[in-house]
Amino acid sequence: MLSDNNKTHLHTFSKNIQFALFLAIICLALSCEKTPVTPIDEGENPADTCFHQTKEASTLERIVFLGHTYHLPYSVDERLEYLVKQKYLDQFQHVWLGGDMCSETTKDSTTLDYMNCLFDLSHPHTLWAPGNHDVRNGNTHFITNITERPLYYTTTLDNLVVMVLNTNLEEPDCDELDTQLAMLTTVCDTIQDASHLVVLTHHVIWGDADDGIRNISMWDRANGNKAFWLSECKPNTKFHQTLYPLFTAVQDRGIQVVFIAGDYGQREKEFQYLTEKGIWLIGSGIARTYTEHNGVALPSDHILELTLDKTQRELTWEFVNLDSLALVW
């Protein structure tokens, strides 16, 4: 028979074991929460798990825009991974990526293989405007090798013209800046018969486009307002001084200009603004860990879904709650 003293030690030991088990369960739960669900689980067939563009062209084409998607260094937000596995992307003819896809996208080439599984990067309808997190490790050839495209280009989708810009370029990348500016100028000078010119960027470079948006102050809305970005290696080549007049000339010819930037979500979850000249400026990005800004609670993350009506020559869009999507799918 146990003495009272031994009973006390046994009771204490039992409570310690229970507490240790409780801590272990909590730690396991937290580690599971931080561990991304990979798009290819062991034993699964990659052909069944990876996304491949298969939806045929139609008069109504759907587009999804995904920006600032990283959560961990080598993976995107788990909710997106889940949606890919649930075939959410299969409803779209086009996937547009707004940059900062992983926080260390080009540190290792296997990260690009992972992203290719998610987004079918080499497909001509998957467009990617690179972000600073995508290129900061310097191995940009990882991107160009797998996409089979440069980091800036222009493509035509029926009556829609899409220009993809690399807003990471800056001095001393003067040759690349000049080449990109030449592409941009040529497109703006020669575009005709198109219904829209859509410009995909990672950074918000249009934060000082006109007086109205200056009053809004993108410094407190976008993740990083890069209105100071120089389009070439010369002074006074900021957006409103050099580029904006080129795009307003396109708008004046009856071609709707739409800018979409992906460096968004940390201070505000969605943004759209119609300039005095009739140009749309849109910001859309994901930032799961950012739940408040300046002490004010932020809404849930949203992604951008667009629809192109080729018959009516109309482009419409809506911001869709990412948490709700993950529940529905």
C-alpha cells in the first residue's frame, strides 16, 4: 500500500505527465498550422494533382489574378495550394500572377518546379509579373527557363492586349530598362482595334498618376508605393511624367486601359480607382499574417477574378473572399 507521501508524488507525477501531453498536443497543432500542404502528396499522381491549362477558348473567358501569394520561403499560401488540388483553377482560361509568389522564389530551382505544378508556368495563358521576392536571389534564369518567356513582354488574347512589366529593374539595369521602355512605347503608339490594354505589374507604380490618387495616398494602402520608380536611367522619368501620358493617349483612342498590381494585402485587401482620364488602377494581393493595420482590423484576404466578354468587348471583375473559396471548394 502506498504511503500518503508516495500518493502525493504519484499525483504530482500524473499531473506533470498530463501537462506535458497537453503541451505536446499544442505544439503539434501549431507546427501543423505552419507547415504548408504541398501540392503533390506522397503516393499521389502528379498528373492528377498539378494544374494544367485545358479549358478551351470561348466568347466568355475567365481570368484569375493572384498576387503576393507567399506564406513561407518556398511555398504559397496553403489556401491556394488547397484550391489547386480541388481543381479551382480549372474553371479559368487564364492565370495571371502578380509577383512575390514565394518569399524566396529563385533561391532554389526546385521552387520553380513546385510553382510550375501549381500554375502551369509555361502555358501561354499563364502570365507572371515578377516581384522583388521572386528575383532577389538573382537566379532569374530559373524563371525564364521554366516560363520560356522574358521577365517583361506583351501578348494578345483576342481583343485583349496584356503587357507584363518588370518593375524590379533600376539603375544599373539601364539596357534592360531602355528595352522595356521601347516595348512599352511601341505598344502604346501602335495599338489599335483592341478593346483593352491591361498592364500587369508587381509594384504599384501609379500612386501619383493624378491629383485624385495623390489625395488617396497609396503610401498607406499598398504594400510598397513605388511611384518613385524610374522607367529609364534618367531623371524625371517617373510614371506620371513619362509613362502616364502614353497610356492616356491609348485611353483617348477608345481602348480601355487597366493596371493591375500584385504588391497588395498587408495594409488593405483590395483596391480599385478610376482616374480622371478613365484608366482603372487595381491592387490585389494576399497577406495572411496581416490581420490589422494601424490598430484597425483588416478584412479577410481576397483574390481577383475577371471575365472577358469578347463579343461585347467588356472586361469585368470582382474581389472574392479567399477564406470563403476555401470553404466552398
